[in-house]
Amino acid sequence: MAVRPLRYSINVTLDGCVDHRAGVPDEYVHQVATEALQRADALIFGRVTYEMMESAWRPENLSPDLPDWTAPFARTVDAAKKYVVSSTLDDVGWNSELIRGDVGGAVEDLKRQPGNGLYVGGVQLPLALADLGLIDEFTFVVLPFVVGHGPSLFAGLSQRLDLTLVDRQEFPSGAIALTYQPKS
């Protein structure tokens, strides 16, 4: 039986920092993120990422200072079906549904549903899903600077991930999007 692929994408500095406050993505990086979300039937976030995305991208929360080129991303994330993994939230809005309990089983169930794919965002939830072998594609958008602090990508991973490069995009800013799939 075919399954919907689960895709993960994150911005990371040259020194491995994945703190979203470490650098503001440019227009090209936003375009890549928008395209990644548009390929998904639904988004899967942990509580922290969900709350961060909602505070920044829900229409009533949008900053009037955002550049015009962020509008496609804002519309895409707002319209998307969202699943939120949380044991502390009692309710979610914004076209969202809570996932509690067996996260791996719930994600496997979502992957078995028909469609084009799923997208997972954040840091801790993707770490857990990578440990379970549930992520089918990883895109790392490497930003051309070093910050010297912050959370690092996949800190605490229980076993090595062997990946094969399947795509590479370079941007005028010097950022590079590298897309990998797990080796068979």
C-alpha cells in the first residue's frame, strides 16, 4: 500500500543552530518554504512550533511590517490543515486537530491516508519522528552565517541517519537548500 511521504524542512546556520530567531529568511528561502507547505495535505507541529506559527502567521496576528513577499507563505500556512502533538493543550483552533498519546502510531495512520504528503516542522517532534524512521524526506536550508549558540539540529538522535542527496538549490543570498532521503 502506498503511503503519503512525510517531509521535513528546517533552516539551519552553518554552525548547526536551528533557532528561528538566529536569522530572518530572505525572499527565496520563504519561497522554498511556501512550496514545501503547498506540497502537503496537512502540517504536523508540536505545541511549541504550533504556538509560534499561530502567533506569527494567523491572519489576525500578522504584523503590518512584514514584507509583501511573505504573503504567499502566510496564506499557505493559514489555509493548511494542521495536526498538533501536545499533552498540555486542551484545545486548538486555526484549522487544527490535537494528537495525543501514541504519536508514532498517529503519524503512521496519517501517512496511510490518501494524498500528496505531509509536512512536519519544528525541532523536537521531528527528532522523535526521525528516531522512529517516519520521515521520508529532509530539506536543510543552510543559511550563510554562524551564530555560535542555540539549539542544534537533531541533538539527542538515538542513531545515525544515513541519507542520500536528491536535490540541491542555491540562492542569491548564499543559502543552499539540500534535500535528502533515507538510504534504502
